[in-house]
Amino acid sequence: MKMVSSMARVSPSPNGPDGDVGVIGGPHERVADAEARAFIRAALDRQALDGRNVVVIVPDATRSCPLPFLLSCVHEALVERVRGMTFLVALGTHAPMSESALAAHLGYRPQELDATYPGVRVLNHEWWDPATFVSVGTISGSRLSELSGGLLSEPVDVRINRVVVDSDVALIVGPVFPHEVVGFSGGNKYLFPGVAGQDIIDISHWLGALITSASIIGTRAVTPVRALIDEAASLICAPKTALCLVVGSGSGALHAVTFGSSEHAWAAAAEIAAETHVRYLDAPVKRVLSIIPPKYDDIWTAAKGFYKLEPVVADGGEVILYAPHVHRLSAMHPEIERIGYHCRDYFVGQWDRFKHLHWGVLAHSTHLRGAGSWDAETGERCRLQVTLATGIPEDVVQRANLGYLDPSTMDLDTYAADPDTLVVPNAGEVLFRLR
């Protein structure tokens, strides 16, 4: 892959034959709005988009991203050229966004979409409705075995939101952060699982769980899960380009913007994100107090505050997720209350008990519980204690195999003064690692 800093080097076609990718900015830099707008305009001007239907795939509100600004740039560049434009929110299996939430997220006044984005329709990815999907093909069991290094060998039907298939071009717009399932988020991950069907979601997430979050998170290279979602994306006939962003966590400040094919733009952004969104400690800590921001409104999403801190906690240590605003384990997956949170080996060692459940739910369970072991004689032994200081009732937390703290009894200043405790504000996007 060739990385270039001048926007004049943006590839002239959606999938440049030599793999060139346009890049502006870099680690810890700040890209001015005018510079970003000019870069995006130049990039899109070089694409063959006249008279075509374009679907713009964007993240939901669980990612830091100056999305209204970016979409204004895209809309300005395309509105006079394309036949139709759809903003499709890649929910994965997150809760749908209301009209008021969509308006705030995308940057228009409620019920006044056309005043800000004339010619655009906005859609949630309705993953709960089977009519949403169309199959684009199958990844065979033998091919999955090859991609996964022999960890899985089931054939998987690749289903995706039919809006993507019905469009002439897919443009992905979204940030890149360290990620517990795939290594680094972004790129084709906005397709799978972003707007994908349950089968490929379950397979990809369980593959990540088998590898384990601690082993895969923050890996810059193409991980087995990334290889799987890239394989799935190759079954989509529409050209797939991406504006990938490296964004200041919690601030929306642009450090870098990349443009190119969904694979090459992602790879360029991941290299920058690896230098921007990873913090290193010299020694492990006994305890982490992970302060969860309001954008994560259930443990399903707030668990990112554990994933990003697990690598720096000493054996036998503790991660406390401090989130008084969170009142449920999962808005959309209540079955996690019945399953609880367990290490990978707990499920693998009792596979006949659990294999009928959604593997994506099992994966979420293992990701939050972290490393551990299980056998029939001695039971489960987890490396770390995971404690919730939330608005979730104590009995619900304990049944889920997690520790409980009443957040109203906690003095955050005391934790901050404790030399054995690392306090992390705005947790969930920046990865902490040991040198």
C-alpha cells in the first residue's frame, strides 16, 4: 500500500489499481475544517458518481465523530451529481435511533431533513426485520476454515441490508479505533457487522471471542476477523470506497482523514490510529476505575470501558465500570441476563449447552469477562474481577456473574489518590497496553 500526504494523489477510481490512498493529517495532528473539506471534495470529484445512486454508511452515536461536518462535506460534493443519496446508520445490533436522535447525530433539525440535506433519505439499519436483508452469497466452510486458521469451518450465508445492494456505490464514512473483535474498527466493518445479517455477525464475533479480545485488540495487521469481513465485502458488487477518520476521543477533532477503497483507506487510518489511540504503561496496575461516558447507555456498549483496559491490569486485579447513568445490561439483547458473563473456556467446555444461542451474544459475554479457564471439576477461574458501579440492580449484576458497587457510595477523588488505581475518564475508545 502506498500512503501519500497530498490530496492530489487520491486514486482516480473507487478501487485504484495500485492501491494508492489519499491521506491528510497524521498522529496527534489537527486537520482544519477547511483543509478537510477541500480534501473530501477533491477525493469525491475524482470518482465516477454522476447519475448514480450512492449509499453513505455512517456509525451510530456510540462513536466519537464530527459526523454533521463530514456529511455536509459529502453532501455538498455530491448533491448536484448523483441520482440519489441515502444515509444509512450502521447499527450492527444496537438500538435504533429515534428521529430526534438521528437529527442531532447527523446535523439537521427534527422533521427538517430536506432543509439541510436536500435529496437525501435517512435510514436506520433495521436489523430486527428479516425483510431488510438480501443474500450476496456464501462463504464455504472450507474457506472459513482457511480464513480463521482452522478455528471455525461452518458455511455462512452473507446477508446485508438490501439498500447497499440496490445502490450503485457504497461510501463508508466513519472513525477508526482499536476494537475488541477485529483489531481496529472502520472500513468494511461498517458493512459487517454494521449493516449485516445475523449469521455473519455471529460467526465473526465468535471467531474474535475464540482468539480473545486481549489478543486481538489493537492489532494493526489484517486479523482473521478482518480477513473474514473483507471476504464478505468482496461479495458485494457495488464499488466500496471509504472516508476513514482518526478522531480525538470525546472531542471530534480530526487528526487524519484517508480516502480510497474500503480496504486501503482503513489500513492507512489504522496505522495512524495505532499511534494516536494507544497509551502505554510501564507496569500493570491493581485496579482500574473506568469512567463511562453517556454515549454508552447499556453495558452492551459500555463494556468497551473494560476491553480497552484489560491488558494493563495485573492478575487478580479489578476493573470497575463506573456508569451511574446505565440501568440495563443490554437494550436489545436481554438474553445476556440469563447467560451472564463468562470466560471463553466456560462456553467452549460446555458447547452443547450453549451452541444454540446467538454466538454474538456469547462473544459479548466473553469479551467483558476477560481471560480465564474452566473445567468440570473446579469450575470457572477468571483472571480479573469485573465490577459494575451502575444503576443496574445488585441482584441482576450478581446473577450475571459480575461484582456490584453502589455508585452513590463511591468517592472518585479517593480512587484518584490511590497509587494502585488507574482512573480513566471518557473510557471506551483509547486502548491501554503494557510496554
